[in-house]
Amino acid sequence: MSAPRLEIHLERLHHNARTLVERLAHKGIAVTGVSKATLGLAEIVRTWVAAGVGSIGESRIETIEALGRSGMAVPMLLIRSPMLSQVERVVAHAAISCNSEVRVLEALAATAAHQGLRHGVLLMVELGDLREGILPVDLEQVVRRTLALPNLLLMGIGTNLGCQHGIAPDAINMAELSRLTTALERRFTLRLPWCSGGNSANLPWLAAGGDPGRINHLRLGEALLLGREPLGRTTIPGLYTDAITLVAEVIEAKAKPSQAWGDRRHTSFSTASPDARAGPQPCADAPAVQRALLALGEQDVDPAGLTPPAGVSIRGASSDHLVVESTGRPLQVGDEQRYQLSYSALLRAMTSPFVSRRFVTGPCGRPQGS
């Protein structure tokens, strides 16, 4: 069987999606499943839709187009502001897009009129994380301009926290989003379908009893895929954290000195100054360790986002090698090892053309978070 590979357990992904959809429905919150970390893998998207996810979010129009060609009929949300060079494709293939620039809104309106379509827009509001968003003081003006544009349907407002500076959703910023929603509805005498509170980072706040107020929509990716929330990287109770695992193969296994020797300089991937303490030859009292190389590297995955199996530690990586040490049974050439992934590791592994995918069926077992 080919390695490296991602093993994808669709039943576990279905469980994660169904569990979150049902939990959030009790709070009046609908879910958009964000599939960008999987490159919009159709098998995963179909699994989510079967579990009750009502719409799919993607950051690239190319992936939305591919999902359309695969026969996916669920509404598609472009979660990154459209590029002006792609507005024709966005209107043609995405039901809704997230927006924060009036110039882009005007281009979407003109294109929608030309295509004879109505395009939904979700206006993003800046509430502290300093990524995308309209400042609250400017929001009323942008809403007024949006409502005046033909062929646009204002779906509501939303925000994004946790992605740029790790700002957590809390009672203050979530109440502000609810307040802005209500104020806009009163000012313009309308009803906004969505008050989109954010992403998987919102789940700990809600689980701790946070009042959703007007929030009735979330855009979830990491929680659905990995069963974790992004701010503390903690497991969400009742979800699988191993629905997707990375399998790599050992290509060298030897007992080697535990310390490097020679004149130490930078590596291709080093970020800190070299440690000048490396000696000219192996330290006489440095014990030997069981060291192995895996056919996996920076080009395939984010090594910092890998959790190794018990008894194995990661010692470093280059573009095409992962270096590990084993404190248990010595590894052998040809052995396969399974690693859990962070969101960044999953995203890079899905992007690599050298990492294959295998869908796993069969009993789920019990979620680690139970």
C-alpha cells in the first residue's frame, strides 16, 4: 500500500458532523462545513451533507467549481473575499460570498446583473483579530451601499476571530456582533438571515454557556475534521480526533549518536541562530539512540503539526525526510507509522501531490473525547 498516505475514516467524519449539527441546532445555529483543508474533497463533502451540514464553505473558487462538476447541489459559500479578476466565476458558481470591500460588491452586482442572477453577500465585520472585516463605525454606510446595488442579496453580517492573532470569541465581541445585527435591522427595516459568529474557535465559548444572542450561523472546519477547537487545541467531547491520520514509511533505521557534530550552520528550514555548541566529533559520553528516517518531509506536511505514536519522538525534518527517535521497539525499514495531524499539517498533506488518500470503512470505535 502506498505511503505516505492519509487514511480517512468517513464514518467518524459523519459522526463528528452529525454531533455538531445537532448540538448547535439546539442553540438555533446552522453549520457551514469548511472543506478548504481537504481541497474540497468530494467524498468528505458528501459525508457532511448526509450528516446535516447545510452549506459548504471554500476559500477558492476553483474548488467550488470542482465541487459543482462533481454534482454537489448544496449551496456554496466563498469564505474569502472575491478577487476582482474572478467575480464572473464567483457569481456563476458560488451562491454567497464573504465581502468587506465596496469596490468588490459593485463588481459583483454588475456581474450578477449581466448574468441574470442574484448573488448573496455576507458582510464581514472587524472585531479585533485584524484579518478581514469592515470596521463597525463604517458598517452602516457599507450596508446602505449594498442594499442600493442591484442583483445582490444581503445575507447578513459575520466576523472571523482566532485566525490571525488568536483573538478568542467572548461575551464582549459576540454581544457586539448581535448588537450590530439588531441595529442594522432597525435602521434599514429588514431581517438579516445570517448573523455568522465565526468558526471552530467559537465552540469553547458556546460550550461554557456563552449566550449566542443573534448568532445563528457558524463556519466549521477544524472541529468537523479533527474533533478539536483551534485556540487551545483541545478535544471536543464526543468527537473523533483520529478521523484522518497520516501514515508514513520507515526508509532508514539505525543506532546513531544522540548529538550532531561538526561546524554547525543554518539548515534550509531553520528559523533560529545555529547552536555553536556542536563539537567537531561525536561526544564520547553521548549515548546511542534508535533513530529512523521516514519518507515524509516539509514538502508533504507541517512537521510541527504531527503527533507521533507512543514511544516515538520527532527530532527534525528536511524537505523530504522526517527524523524520529524510538524509545521502545527499534523501528525497521518498511515499518509504517501513524501520526495525528494539526490543521496546518492536514492542509499541507492534502495539498501535496506525493501524499495519497485511502478511505477507511468499518466500525468507528469510541470517540477519544467521550
